[in-house]
Amino acid sequence: MLILGIDPGLAIVGWGVLDFNNSRFRTVAYGSIQTPAGMETSRRLLGIYWELNGIIEKYHPEQMAIEELFFTKNITTGIRVAEARGVVLLCGEKAGIPLSEYTPMQVKQAVAGYGLADKNQVIQMVTRILNLPAPPKPDDTADALAIAICHAHSGCSRLAEYYNK
């Protein structure tokens, strides 16, 4: 099953495509969509839309997993990330891809075995699980791969499919 993991953001959208078969991963592709800080928000969102649609058209993922928003202190940044997340959700819905959402704690638990793991622990585990030659850069890309791994370990189970009908 081809899974597209997405770590949403306005400046950087991390993405990763994994093939998960018989409890084994094959890394298909990963990267990031980056938008310039000085550009109008609406143009940045449009750029994310077009680039993500291109990724979906190229790889034809069967499932999509995205991280749920986690607000800290900066509400303005949270709103901008929410806008970018909306574009990501739109792309998945438009393509007819089943979508699952995971909290940062769920992703960390699935990848590192500890819901409060730090960023470096998650990056190291993603690199190890996928047998990558080097840690994925930027960190948002590693996060997207972690989200895809989380989905493979939880969202793709037959039991989850049964209860989601």
C-alpha cells in the first residue's frame, strides 16, 4: 500500500511516500514543498496546492496521513499552518484519497516507542526504520515520513479498516 505522509506548514510542507507491504517498508520518495517568507500567503497556499497535486499525480498514493495541529504560544503561526493544512486536506479529498490524522504524540509513540520523544529521537528512528543512508532533511520531511510510518502501524491494520467502515 502506498502511503503519503504529510507534515503541514506554510513555510515548509514535509512529504514522504512509503510502500508498506507484508510489514515491510520501501521508501519511494520524500522531500519538502517550500514557500518564500516574503510572498503573499494566498500565493504561498497556491504553490503548496500545485506542488502537492503534482506529487499525488506522480505517485498515486492509496492512503494519506497528516499530522493534526498542535498549537503552542504563537496563534498567528498556528492560523497560517491551519490554512496550509486546509490546502493539504483539499488536495487529498479532491484526489479521493482516504485520509487519516494523527497527533504528534501518536506519531512519536509509533516511531520511537515513547509519546514524548524529542525530535532527534524521531529522526534517528525514521532513518533506522527506513534504512536511509542519512537523516532526511529538512526535519519536516523526517516528520512526514514518521507520520506515514505511524499510519502504516496503526491506520492500515485490518482491525482499523473494520471499525472505520
